[in-house]
Amino acid sequence: MGNFMADVDPKAGLDRVDGKLKVTGAAKFSAEYTPDKLTYGIVVASTIAKGKIVALETKKAEGAPGVIKVISHLNAPEVPGYNTGKEPAKEPTGDQPLRVFYDNKIYFNGQPIALVIADTLERAVYAASLVKARYTKEPFNTNLEKNLAKAAAPKQDRATYLRGEAFAYKNAPVSVEAQYVLAREVHNPMELHSIIAIWEGEDKVTVYEKTQGVKSTQQSIMDTFKLEEKNVQVISKFVGGGFGSALRTWPHSIAAVIGAKVVKRPLKLMLSRDQMFTMVGYRPYTWQKIGIGATSDGKLTGITHEAVGETSSYEEFTEGVVNMSKFMYACPNVNTSYKILPVDLSTPTWMRGPGEATGSWALESAIDELAYKLNMDPLELRLRNYAETDPERNLPFSSKYLKECYEAGADKIGWKKRNPAVGSMNDGAWKVGYGVSSGTFGAYRDKATVTAKLSDQGILTIECAVSDSGPGTATSMTELASKTMGLAPGKIEFQLGDSKMPEGPTQGGSATTSSLGSAVYEACGALKLKLLTLASKEGSAFAGLPPEGVSFSNGEMSLLSDSNKKISITDILKQNNLPQLELTITSEPGKSSQGFSMYSFSVHFVEVRVHPLTGVVRIHRAVAVSDAGKIVSPKAAHSQAIGGVVGGIGMALTEEAIIDDRYGRYVNNNFADYHVPVNADVPNIEAIFINKPDPYTNPMGSKGLGEIALIGFAAAVGNAVYHATGKRIRELPITPDKILG
Ligand code: MOS
């Protein structure tokens, strides 16, 4: 087995270009701006799950020191974008379906019902505590599992699927059938959601917003307030994590924009940690059932994957829970169904890996169960049913190095050296177990536009209206431009986080490097061509050369055939009396990508320790192997890979947002009771990249990495726990009570 890490050494990669700013506190996050005459808004939330507000006591709050205004449905100004009928539509109305302060209806516990605005944060917090609502309550349901039978296929049903015969597993010589439950998870990035809204007059607004998409937030505000693009500016220079919660514009942000307009002063609004559980989405509680059948020598004959997920009562949220089951394995008979059940909670949203992470938990657990039933190595079962081409769409994969992932990871963790017998391995008082699972996610690419400016000082500035929720967008783009342009990283500045910049994609779906990177790559190519043209004056060594005839490095262009013939970029510009070159490039997927199924793949291996007396599960080692195409930025990629595992540890072992169904309210909406992994939970994580370019995804040959870093991980843990103990836990998170129960 070759060393795939050979040219993906994280230590050799570029450090975060904004790292120093972040660790020294110099980076300004959305809540850290202090415009003149700033006011502070605090959201008051409903305390019932369903019903109507019949009275709202705001007098005390209005009379409290420093209070400027209390806004609710009783006095909120008309919002032009809400004007689509008396009742909030059942259909999503674009990006802003819950119309904050629209009427007296309550759809979930924790719904924003009022905004208290004061001259200081403390005064706003105090006054908000004085607002009291009286309600008429209506019956409600926040429990998916007790109401599974009421679930229905979503209106846009892309998940009902049949290949061959349905439920074929039932007739197989060897089969498993099991149900898997995934707890509700909340994103809870370190940075709380926050926004500052500043109006200039009646029709122009600037916001500093925590968002994964400055352009999409701009569009939401334009739509909601019926404003022109040039009159809405969204700035998001630094984002302290998102994991999907900042993919859309939530009601509290619209509330802030309304509030700033009412008081005619800038307004800052930051959610509290408990509000992060109810106002910015969550990974929905999901029930799944998998049936898998095989011949006695382990050839799959049927897969059936059924899933039911939560949505809110006012909006349809769907995700790709059953997608992976359609194409992951070569299997003649596959049927899937996906239903949703409206519950009286806020709308869920994509959370890292989204539905694919949920689905892989079930599928990859069931594959493991089948392997043990067949008395076969779980890795061998996967290899025996390896899909060389996409069986769902009947297309070749643009690239697929999953086999290499299995091999590299097995090597690293020492898979072959384990004792495969269940419960056979020990380390002192602890049981030891090994688990494996695989994951996949679509390799997407969107349109992106960048402007690139190359100065006669040899400084390259590239800008695009994207944001960076953590993966290191500016770093990876700087690294890409540096390599493509032959310029030192220090000579490159990548600017982002402002909707006034050329249009870029929302950071989501593991597509940023592919989308934005393509535009950066092409812009550098166009600049190089311009430089060559400028240097190709008659008599020059470069005259008449095609682009392939020159190379760029150290800020110089040289002849490929004679590297002594060279000229610096700055000299080219100066000789042409050009202070700078500037160009704008829009890049989008071309025809070359058609006719292929494009996916990234990952494999997770874990070694766990399970304590038989306390039921504690510790992740002892984790090896994450990714086929994410060509790695563009080694250190940032490494961080993505290990970060995904950290998220996966939470999903597998600790994270569960628990609702008390009597009140429809969270009982653990804080970081003391909702456990995200901390350092002590996280072992040394080894990240391996296959690092082979995909010929079709984009010019760099990269594929997405952010989602596959997490997808599958939880199943590897469950499978390892089974290997250690013989106990199969089918309900996440795998907490000690379940081990001992
Ligand atoms: Mo990601 S769940 O697309 O932010």
C-alpha cells in the first residue's frame, strides 16, 4: 500500500491567512461593530408550543429605563414581502416562511413574539424579562416516534425509489431488518447568531450578519422588504462556525431589520445560547428502518430503506436521508421511501453532512449487522458489493477511490490485526472494539464570479461575495491562486464577506472549493494569458508563444524551453505602463461534467474502549479517509477532516436536544446539558487523503470534503461498540444507559 499522504502533508500547507486576526481578537465578527447611536434588541420568545396570543403585556417593559421600543405583531409595521394573503402560506414563501410579528399565531415554543429595543444591552435584557404574553393553547405534538403513521411523502418527493423488486430482502437466504433512531441535534456553533441592521432612509439598509451566504442573505432581505439589490448590503467578514445554521435568513434577523427601521437607529441583535436551540434550525429527529438481504456468500440481493423525519407545521423541510442506499452498493433490488411529519417545532435545517449523515448511520449499521450474521468481515462484505458504476443512474462515476479509502484506512488502524470475534478484545477493565463505515456525498459545483486585480507591485487581489463559516475559504483560495499564479501566498489577498463583491455561492453542500476555486483558477489562467500577450511584443523571447510554452513561478514568467529567459510580472506591467491588470471571470460547470455521477467518498475506522461497569464509550483512535479528489489546501483539508470527526463524536455519543413533549420545550438548551465533544472526548484523529484528481468535477480535480468528513462516522462507532461488547445500539447517541440497559 503506497503512502497516500505523500503530497497531502498538513504541515506543508498554508497557515490560516486570517488565523492571527482570529486568535488575537482583531477579527471583527458580526456583533462586534459599533455604529453610532447603536441600539440593542432582545427577542422575547413564546412559552407555549401552539395557540394564539390573546394579550401581550408590554407596558412595564416600555417604561423600563432606556427602553426605546417594544415591537410585536400588535404594532409592527407592514412588511411588504409578507403581503401574500391573510394566512401564512403552508408552502415555503421563498426564504422567509415564518413571518415574524405578522399575527398572533404560535407555531412552536420559543417562537419570537416581541423585540425589546433599548439603549444598552443590559437594559434590553432586563426589559425583555418584563414582557408577558397570555395565550389560548391548542393541542400540539412534538413527538415524531409516537406519530410515525401520520407521516406522509413530501410534496416534492424525490425519495420514493424502486430498482428491481421491492422488499426483496425478505426472500433472501440471509437478512437483517432493523430500526434506527437519530436524536435531534442542534448546530450550536461557538459564535451565537447575530446581526446589526443600519437603515439609511426608507429604502436602503446595511447589515452585518452571521451568514454562510452574503448574497443569499441579501436576497432574503430584498424579498422581505421589497428593496433593490443596490440598496441592500450584507457584510459578513468572519463567521464563528455555522455547520448549516447560517445557511438561511431566520426570523430573528428579519426582526432586527424591522426593529432598526422602526427606531430609525442601528440595531444589534444577538441570540442567547438557549435561543440557538429554537431559532436557527436543527438536525431533525429521524426514524429509519433498513432491510438488507444477501446470499450466504455475501452478495446483496435487496436493500429497503424507509425513513421518517421531522418538519415544522408551517414549512416543508426535506433532506437526502435515503439517497445513499440507492447507489452505494451493487444490488439488483433497492426500494426507498422518505416521509416527513409536521411537528410543532421550528423548521429544521441542514446540519453538516445533512440527511446523508442520518441515512449513512442506518445503512452502514445495517451492513455491519449483516456482516456479523454472515460471519464475514464487514470490510469484505462492502468490497464484495462494491459499485464500480452508479447503479441508480446507470452512469460511470466521474471518479471513485472508495476501495483505496478502505485499504488505506484498514492499514492505518490495523484492521487485519484485530481479533474479529465479538467481545474478544480487552485493555485492562475496558472492552476494545473496531468499527468501519463508509460515506458519500454529491460532488457539487455552483456558479461563481471573481474579480482579480494584479498590481505592478506584484500583488494579486481577488474578491468574491462569499463568506467563510470556518473551513478556511480565504486560505484555500490564496493557496490555490498562489500555486496557479506562481506567486508567493504573501503576495495574494483574497477578500470576501461583502454582498457588493462579485456574486459568489452560499457556503454549503461542500461546494465552495469546487465553485469558487474554479473561478479563481480560471481568473489566474486569464491573467497569465494577458501577461503573456503583453510580453509577446515583437522581438521578445515570448513572441508567438502559446500559453503552454511558459511557466510562472516566484512572480516571474519564464520560457519552458529555456528557464533562463524570464521576466518578472511587475516588469511586464511597468513596461506596458499598466498600474494593474483587472478582470472579472464567471465560472460554472461545463458540459464535461455531464454523463457522470459525481460523488465524494469517505471511510471511517474507529477503535473504541467500552467500560462494562459504567457503560462509558471512549473513542480511542479514529482514522478518517477521504476521496475528495485533488486536495487544494492541505492544512485546511486536514482541519475539515478532523473537524468532521469531532462533530461525528457528538452525533455518535453525546448530542441530543431533548424536548419535554408535555410542553414542547427543550429541557437541555444549554452547553452544560447538551453535550458537544470537548477535548477530553476527542482522541488523536488521523486523516488520510487519496488525493487523486477527478477529471470531470472542475479544473482542480477537487471534490467536496466538509460533509463526507462526518458522514458515516456515527455508524463506525456503533459498529465498534458492537464488536467490543456484542451490544447493538440502534438509537443515537450511544449513551451509557443504553450500553448498560
Ligand atoms: Mo452545510 S449543512 O451545507 O452548511
